[in-house]
Amino acid sequence: MRSPGAYLAYLSACSTARGSTTLPDEAIHISSAFQIAGYPHVIATLWPIADDVAADAAVDVHARWAADGPAHALHGTTRRLRDLYNGRSPHLWAAHIHTGP
């Protein structure tokens, strides 16, 4: 499946950038499947995340991405969350990643 005009897939569910532990030689996970489908930019998570933090991150990234682009928007959001938690609890602020150009 190709998605003409696709630009950004924001996958806010838990562990969308993590492969399977039962099939360690498989490189495809949900976020890479979106790239194969034609989304050049994908934001996904490496581990389970708290719902309130995930919602906060999604709102902030979407507010920033039109002006900054997806990668820089996520970077700014991650830095804001890191500052909010005083650098502590990286499981809350460091779960999101950007894949793409």
C-alpha cells in the first residue's frame, strides 16, 4: 500500500518503534511499516508511556511541526518535557523517536 501525499505518521501508542522479542531477526515494526507505506516522517515510541505525558507530547509536537518540521518539533518537545521533569524520569520524556529524513 502506498499513501500518496503522506507526510507524518504520529504513533502515540506504546512501543510502536520496538520490534518483537519473539522474532529478533525481523526488522519491521509498526513505525517502519508506515515508512514503507510512504510516510517519510514517523514519530513513534520505544517503550510504554504514561497517557498524560503522551497526550501532552502529541499536542506540543503538533503545535510545533508546521513551523519546525517533525524532527525539530519532537526535539523541542522532548527538551520541554525533560525540563519539566528536571531531567529525572527519562521513561516519561525520552520514549519518542523520529525516523525519516
